[in-house]
Amino acid sequence: LDYIELRICPCTPAPVQLVKQGLFPCSPVYPALAVSLEMLEFMSELFVHLAPNEAAWADMLVKFLARWGHVFKAQDSL
């Protein structure tokens, strides 16, 4: 985690400065957070080659939906 101080002006907005430094701004106007473009590339490549795990995905989906009030009665409902 690093803190970067930027000088913002209309000629070079914050997102443009961050991209030039190899960072992806998490907001198009006033980004308070930026992620390394190299890390984003790594994660996207990882997810392309990651082995699918249907059981973990189904468990996550059941827990996510339960937070919104959608509860399944059966243990192995998916």
C-alpha cells in the first residue's frame, strides 16, 4: 500500500496521471484508490486459467442469496 500525491489541474486530471504511472483509477473523476495494472492483468489471467469449483460457487451463491432473504430449504439445493 502506497500513498501517491498528485497535483490536479484541468490539463492533466487524476485518472490520466494514475494510468501514466501504471495504475487503474477506481473512479473516473476523483479517485481515492488505484490498483496496479500489472495486478489486474495477473488476476484476469488467473481467473481464465482457474479450475472451476462448482461446489464452492454454489455455497457462495447460497450464502449471498441468504443475506438478501432468499433461503433454500434443502441442504444441497443447487
